[in-house]
Amino acid sequence: MNRDWIATARTLSEALPYLQRYSGAVVVIKFGGNAMGDANAMAEFARDIVLMRQVGMNPVVVHGGGPMINEMLDKLGIKSEFVRGKRVTDKDTVEVVEMVLTGLVNKRIVQAIMDEGGRAVGLSGKDDDLMVAEADDPELGFVGKPIEMNVQVLRDLFSAGIIPVVAPVATGMDFNETFNVNGDTAAGAIAGALKADRLLLLTDVAGVKDAEGNVITQITPEQVRAMIADGTISGGMIPKTETALDAIEKGVRAVVILDGRLPNASLLELFTEHGAGSIIRAPRD
């Protein structure tokens, strides 16, 4: 008998405890980066999400779309201003953001999931007031931070066997007000409101690294805070780990920062003993 077949059967058998463990669990997955522009990577990701749903999990996909937004702004001749390295999102820009995220990127992901045999519905934070935001920094314009979450619509979709795909665009407190929310921030807020079992932040690095550059497979919130304070965690990893800490404080059981470029990264994390990336959780869990 072919050794690969035997290895596949063994892998499936070894996954049984994890399949049982996550049956009925809510898992929020932040999807973004280069994989969104690669048809094969998109199909592989969609297949993983459909498998999660098929074995009884309740996945929620939250996506970004920065490169697509930049491309559309260039096409429309809308120039961006920056404050302390961050893009100022004015009225014209936030309209493009909403158009690209909810009208283009979101529907591509929904279609990819449907093509793999799943059922998916695309929505944004504005639908059913899922995510209400206020300005994170007045100088940055319509860049928002969530202040109110209404996740019943997601639970309704779970009950119907449907996978929600959420664009990080939020409604504001004022009439006809729209905010662009960072994808990681939106995923953390949604996971916290759902008291999710897992929040998976797919990124382009292997995970949280120590001072020697080695990936730390398990880490506590207290250790994360200490590593931020002493500079071990720096740059773009700071907002990701801060999102993780905030989600855990809101009731998420664990957050995993992992390399989304790794084939089947989410399945490796959830259904194998080794896992993938860095898991952040309190010692009691």
C-alpha cells in the first residue's frame, strides 16, 4: 500500500481528539496579505474554512485588503496624506475603502468558499450594526476603533450553517458615517464579542520571536507585555500582540499569530499536536 495513503490515514486518525475538541467552537480567522491576490492560495484557504465548518466548527473570516485599496486609489488619482506614517482617510478615501473591501475583496472570498462547496455570506461591520466605531485619531480622519459590537447576526448565520465573511468597515455614531477599521483590530473585536475559542491572525511571519529570533510556540499575556516593554516585540508585531491581549481580556480563550503563507496553516494549528505559530493564552487554559 502506498506509504502516503497510510500517512494520510494516520493523520486523520490523530486529528480525532482535536475534531472533538473544536466541535461547536467559534474560531475567528483574520485573512489578508499576498494570499488574497493569489488564486491558488485563496482556493486553499477557502477549502480549509469549508472543512472547519464541515466538522462542526463555526468559523468567521475577517479580511483586509490594503493592496487592492492602494491600487484603486491610484487608478482614481486620489492622493494620500500621511501623519506619523499612517494614512489619513478622508471622505473620498473612505468611500473607496468601502467600495473595494465590501464590493470586491469580500465577494471574492465568498465566491472562493462557495466554489469549495461551502455556504458563505459576505457582510461588513455596517450590516445590522455589527460594528460601531468612533475616530481612533482625529488627525487620521475616518480611521475607526470599535466601541460597540452587535454579533447576533453572526450567531444567526452559524445556526443556518453559513460562514460569515466580514469586511472591516464600520458605521459611526453620526448619520451616514463610515469608518475604516484595521483588519486585525476588527477581528479581535469580533472574536471578543463572540467569546471565541480561538482567534487566528494570519500574517507574513512565523510568529512571535524571542530576543534570539526564535519563534515562541506558547506565551502568556504577561510575557507578551514584558517583551513589548523591553523591546523584544517591536514594529508591526506590537499592534498584533496588543490585539491579542485585548481579545483575551474580552473573553477569547486563546489567540494564535501564525504564518498564513504556510499551506493549510489554520488546519495545522487546530488539528495537529504540533500546531503552528505562537499561541497566546493565560496559563490556566
